[in-house]
Amino acid sequence: MKRPTSHNRSGKEGGYVSIETALVFPFLLIVLLLLTQYIFLVFAKRVAQTAAEQGAEEASYYQATNNDGILASQNAAQQIPGIKNSTTAVERDANTVTVTVTGTPFKLLPLPMTVTAQAAAPIEQIVSLEARQ
């Protein structure tokens, strides 16, 4: 009875897997880094939006100042890591307060990125009973 022999790869095929891996691995690594950077960007946008909403809510209270909105916005941005070097601007007119938060997401790649979020809220006012009717 003849024993089956194993088929070894011929010498001309050896090494192709190493070359293919060396060519594909950097591409996959770049795709993974780009995907992770995109996730950081989306998260930073959400953090900026949350900070802007917190600032707008605080600045819209009765007799609140712009500084109240700035402090609330900065506090919210610091409590949730995800945005660096954030700045807050508050604009107010007779009926509405608008808070804008701008910052930089965490970076894995040296790409220029900033996120900006804006939130507006009506300013609370005390209205007499006669004015309501």
C-alpha cells in the first residue's frame, strides 16, 4: 500500500503571502486610523452640541447673563472629554439667546479639524396677567 504524500508548495510560490501582507497591511492601517479619527470627530461634534445646549439653557433663565451661559458651556465641555481648546460665544437679542461652541477634536492624524455647534433658546420673561389676556 502506498502512502499518500503531502503536496508541498513549489519554491516559486513561497513568499507571496509576505509580499501581499506587506502591501495590504499599511492600507488597512490607514483605513482603521481614518475610521477612528472620524469617530473622534463625530463625538467631538456631539460634545460641542451638548455644551452649546447647556450654555443656551443657562443663559436663557430669567435675569441670567451671558457669562452664566459661557460658564455652563465651558463646564459641560470639560465634564465630557472629547473636545479640546473650546471657546464659547454668546449672543443675545430681545427674545433669544444663542450660544456657539467651537473646539478641536482629539487627533490621531495631522489633519486640520475644528467642530462648531450652535444652540438657541428663548429668554424667560415674566409677563403680567393683563399682558397675557
